Amino acid sequence: MLNPGKVVRLTFQSALVRNSGIYTIASFANAAIPFLLLPLLTTRLSTADYGIITMFATVQAFLYPVVSFNLEGAVARKYYSGNTVFNEYIGNSLIIFIITTILSFCLVFGIRGLISDYTEIPEEWVIIIPAVCAAQFLCTLALTLWQVREQPGKYAGFQISQSSVNALLTVIFVVGLSFDWTGRVLAICVSTGLFALVAIGIFISRHDIKLVYNPEYIKHALKFGGGLVPHALGGTLILLTNRVFLTRMVSIEESGLYGVANQICSVMTFLTLSFNNAYVPWLFRKLTENKEGEKARIVRFTYIYFVGIIIIGLAYFLVQPLIFKYFIGKEFLPALRYCFLITMAFAFQGMYFMVTNYINYAEKTYLQALVTIFVGLLNIPLNYLCIKYFGSIGAAISFTLIFILLFITTWLLSARVYKMPWLKMSGS
């Protein structure tokens, strides 16, 4: 008979619980800062302004995998491999990163007009997006190194500090200097750039980077990271498709409403990601031990997690009307109609995180990429049809359906590339 309390006690050690708690606090603090900015932004900016902010963040999210080449994922995986001079591996990864940044800038500069036409972001702001992505990669790499080294305190300090500076600059630009949407975007750019410099200083002080060319490291980073690029692009394609279709088929104002709903519901993502940040190093160690009993306990806990995240999503949806009533400007109240579907989509995203870890461990990221690209491309006609026949709410309908499909297909794939006792519901 399944005993959830026993499963949890047996599955987790105190270090995992402690680290997960720190990551959770950091992620909630990180989520709370932009969340607390919503009353400011939704009372001082128009829905059109927020729409442009939303599109800027979406294009940045879409371009980020191209710039970063998901090298932080390759670094994290290589950390658990033997016979590796780790700082040399990081140095070779940065060589790839410099090349991808230059190529990305050239690409964006060449099609800046097209991007501007579809997103309504002015061209002069479009061309700085690759630089923002590059700066964010350096920040993410610093966080990744703290994660694999199981130093959640430093991870939390850096993440919360960056978000705090971002928020402070937003207040200065939007309130103090009365900027429109440019104030929020400028705050993102400046804070990311500043903390990228801090990250570089940390790398140098810890001797994390050694620039010694190693073709084997280059090959591994390209293979692992390159396998994740289509996967990441497929994921962000889902976001980009929703926003672009809303902007083109409805209005930039509706995209702004959708962006506010997404921001409120994204608390779910911060919750699931914070747990996953602590869970991945622990899981990889357990998988390396290759003990069947441990695998069975991991599976049983995973099922408990699935049920729990759905319950948490439903509970969070029930309090969202109060959030809109007391925190959101009246012009943005119609955004509430999107929240149930988006919240459920993020719940399934959290379930997806739990099963995709096995694919990363097996280093079969190219297979995950195929699945994600397929699902991302499927979202294009699905999103178009849903908006055409159901109106703007169709964007949220397709968003939810796509994340359910992504979770199911990824789970099936993970079961093929790494064997886990998914059908074993009892045992010691």
C-alpha cells in the first residue's frame, strides 16, 4: 500500500530538503519582485506599453538558446563526469559562446525590421536583445556553477540581488523619470549587464575559466548544448507564437493583458523550477548509484508530486481574483480570464520538468529536441485555429493543450531512453 509520508521520508535526505527550501525561498523572492512591480506597472503604463514589454521579453527568451547554445546545461552535465579539467571545459564553452553571440547579433541586425513589424518593438531596441541574452547567459552560468556545487545560499544571494536591482531601476525609470515601457526594458538591460560583470569577476576570482583549446571539450559542448538548442527553441516558440498571434490577430493591448496573466500565473513555474534546481543534483547522484530500490522510491514520489502540483495549481487559481482586486490596475482586470488555463499549463510544465531530467542524464537531448520542436511547430496552427474560433482566449487554450502534450510525449520518451519502474506502484 502506497504510504506518501513514508515515501517522502525515504526518498529525501535532509540536505535535499534544506537545499530545496533555500531554492524555493530564492525563487519565490525572485518571483515576488516582478510580481510586486505589477501594481506599479499596471497603473502607470497602458496595456499597449505592457504588450511591448511582453514582446521584448518573449523575443529575448526565444533568442537566448541561440546565444547561449545551452552551454550551461553542458557544463552542469560535465560536472558529474570524471576525467575532466572543469575550468578548461568552461573555457572551451565560452569560446563557443563568443561565436554564437556574434552570429546572433548579425542575424538580428539583418532581420530587425521584420522582428519589429511582428512584435511592434522599435528596431533600435530589437538590436540590443542579443547583448541582453549574452549578459543573461553569464549570470545563468554563475547560478549553474553554484547549483552543481550545491551552494544554494550563494545561488539565492545572486539571484535575489539581480532581481532587486532590476526592480529598483524600474521604479527609478518609470516613477522617478516617468518613462513609458522603455523604463522597464531599460531596467532589464542595465541590471542584467551589471550582474554579468559581477559574474565575470566571480569566475576570475575562483579560477573557473582556463582558456586552453580542447577539441574534445568543444565537441562535447556542441553535441550536448546543440541537442538542447532546438529543444529550447521549441519551448520558447510556444510563447512566441501565442504573443505574436495575439498581437497580429487581436491587438498589442490584448497581448499586454495576456502578459499580465502570464506574469501572475508564472509563480507556478518559479515553484517547480526551485524544486527542480535542488532535485536535479540529488537525482543524478541517485541514478549514478543505479539501485533499483531507490529508483522505485523516486517513481513513487514523482506520482505524489504530480498530484500535488495539480492541487497547488487549483488552490493558487482560487486566490488569483483577490490578487487582481488588490494589486492590479483596473485596465488590466480582463486578464483574469486567461489565468485558469495558464495556471494549469504551468502545472503540467512542472510535471514535464520531472520527466525530462532522465533524458538529460542519458545525454539524449537531441531526441528531446525533436519532441519539443514537433510540439512547438504544432502550436502554430493550433494557436491560429484556437484564436480564430475562440477569440483571444484561444491563445490560453492552445497553450494548455500544448503543455499537456509536451509532458506526455516527454514522459514516454524518457521511459525509452532511461529505464525507470514507472509501472511499479508498491515495494520497499
